[in-house]
Amino acid sequence: MTKKVLCIIGTRPEAIKMAPVIKALLAEEDIQCRVLATAQHRDMLDQVLGLFGITPDLDLDIMRPDQSLTALTARLLSGLDSVLQSEKPDVVLAQGDTTTVMSAALACFYLRIPFGHIEAGLRTGDLYNPFPEEANRVIVSKLARWHFAPTQGAVDNLFREGVPAADISMTGNTVIDALLMTAAQTLPLDIDLDSSKRLVLVTSHRRENFGEPFQGICQALKTLAQRNPDIQILYPVHPNPNIKDVAYAFLGQTPNIILCGPLDYASFIAAMKRAYLIISDSGGVQEEAPALGKPVLVLREETERPEAVDMGVMKLVGVNRDTIIEQAQRLLEDTDAYRTMARGVSPFGDGKAAERIVGVLRQYFQQCG
Ligand code: UD1
Ligand code: UDP
């Protein structure tokens, strides 16, 4: 009998990391794959869905400008409840640590629908860092039926919290599937870059950095650009007004800094490939940059992706202005230090994560009969 799997996606990174799973589910004969966009993000979500050719079957159109976490959660829970009741999926899948994922897990729990968590087991151990994502992950791990962990470290975190071994599968991270699928195609980069300059690619959007920390990040970027006329900084700015307004005010007038809107995923991969150095507080970029052999300086005090730090290809630099400048300057000046970090390693996956996740579900459905 055909089983129904509902894939729930809300933000840009969820769409990127769910795309390979959705494609794999659509290829299954005995599974009906339905896609629900909560649209916690609107334009950034649509950008990814367009690139991967995914049209959601259902769309809650949740996003509001400068949304608060509480109002967002309330809208999500109420919207998800009615859709889940009418769709009656056999299984729900969601990826990551956003408010969409936490709300989806909770709504499924209330309706006793088995929930599969993709990218399970990431932890910093500090509920406020990253905020609110660490709390979202901890909540989801209490509620999920399947935990698809990307690495052995993530598996160990789940064991430590008492998740039964039989409910955990180490699959790798689906971001590497998405990266390989996309990077195999011709990549556009429709931005007029100066080929005589080294490219420094930047992204930053974390809620815990809003205000003073983000101003410090901007000051560091400005100083780096002024001190190093041989670099060009490309910064696709997140549309959250707490980020966008500050980034344009601080960096808009610096000649060797290019600010632009979010790049579509293929263009962003092209920019990563072209980059000499990446500076970011993004989760996904921490996973992709090492796979592309690009050193990444992480604008956070803690990371839930320690594997790349342990391998020496990623460094936590926090949000202190002087530390960011010092660490970036070192990589710009010291070729040996740079080379040590610019090794193509992929601690987060091998491109077959989606296949493994679908395999686990196939087996479950066979057992259910
Ligand atoms: C969200 C996730 C974060 C994830 C990030 C990926 C939560 C609480 N946060 O953070 O974990 O790392 O997405 O990018 O789940 N906006 C737009 N257009 C868009 C998207 C956002 O204008 O397409 C603006 C809106 O004003 C919106 C605001 O950004 O209210 C914040 O969006 P939200 O999803 O709440 O937070 P993010 O910072 O994007
Ligand atoms: N990304 C993109 N365009 C951009 C910036 C990032 O497509 O302009 C991709 C990036 O390659 C990664 C994902 O978006 O796969 C990360 O999303 P984000 O940083 O918004 O969220 P996080 O991973 O921190 O949750």
C-alpha cells in the first residue's frame, strides 16, 4: 500500500538540505511524497525551490516582516495543525533547527504522527548559542521517532541524551548531496568581480549577534577592506532588517566591499568556489566550505560542527572586532597558515545521505506492511 510522507520546509537552508531527500522520495514507487512550505522565509525559500524545480503542494505563507519568535511559533503551530489533520501523513520529515522544524515536531507529537529529524544530534551545549536553534534541536530530539545524524559526533550526542540506538541512523549531511548535485552543473555568478583581487566571501545573520556584536563584525570587515586593497569582499546580505539595515549603513560606501541581496544557491556555490577565504556565521556554509577546500572563519563563540575545527580547516573567531581582523589578516598574509586550512575535506557527508534516509523509511514501511 502506498505510504504518504510529508516533507516540511520553512527557510532557505531547509529547502537546500531537503531537496535531495524530496527528489529521492519522488523516485520511490510505493511512497507518495508531499511537500509543505511553511514559508517562514518567502523570497529566499522560493529562490531555492525554483533552482531545484520543487513546487510545494501546500504553502502556509507564514512570513511577516521582522517576525518575533513567539508570534512565528504561534502561526506555525496553528497552520501546521490543520494541514496535518487534513493531510494525515504516515510520516513527517523536516531538517535542521529552525522554528519551523521545532513547531513541526511538536505538532506531529500532539497528533501522534511519527516525525523523522534530519541533521539530528548537533549540539553546542549552550541553549543560548546559537539562539534559538540549540533549544529547537534539544526539543526536537525529545519528540522525534527517527534521528538522522550527520556524523559520529552527532550520534554520540544523542546516545548521551538517552535516545535509543535503534532510533538513530548515521547518514551524513544532506547538504553534501545538494552541494554535489548543484556543483555538477554550470554555475552562474552574475556579479562584476575584480579578477585582480582575492575574493573574501561573507555571510552573517545569527540572532544572537544582533546589535553590538554585528556592528563589531561590520567594523572588522571595513577595516580588513581598507587595510587590504588587494582583496574584494563580497557580502550577500540576509534580508532580516536587523542585519540588512546595519550592513548597508556600515559597509555601503567602502569601495572594495560589494553588498548584494541573497544569491541563488548555484551562484553562491560559484562564489564559494571563487573565494580565497570565507567568513561566516552560517551553519550550512561551515559544512560546504571545507568540502570545497576553502578556509572558513566562523563568527561565533561556539559551534555545533566541531568536526571541521578538529580537522583544522575551520576556525572559531567569535564576534570580537580585533580577533576577526587578526585571524583574517593572518590567513591573508601567511601562506603556510592558509595552505594548512585550504584542504578539501568533507567531515559532514559523502553525498549519499538522502539515499540512506529513504532506505530507513522504506524498511519501516515494509515492516508496517
Ligand atoms: C531563520 C532561522 C535560522 C536560520 C536562518 C537561515 C529561526 C528562528 N531562525 O533565521 O535558524 O539559520 O533562518 O537563513 O528559525 N526575511 C525576508 N525574506 C526572506 C526571509 C527573511 O524578508 O525570504 C526577513 C523578514 O523580515 C523576516 C526576517 O527576515 O521576518 C527574519 O526571518 P526568520 O526566519 O524569522 O529569521 P532568520 O534570521 O531568517
Ligand atoms: N546560501 C545561498 N545564498 C546566499 C548565502 C547562502 O544559497 O546568498 C546558502 C549556503 O550555501 C548554505 C545555506 O544557504 O547552503 C545556508 O543558509 P543560511 O546561512 O541562511 O542558514 P544556516 O545554514 O545558518 O541555518
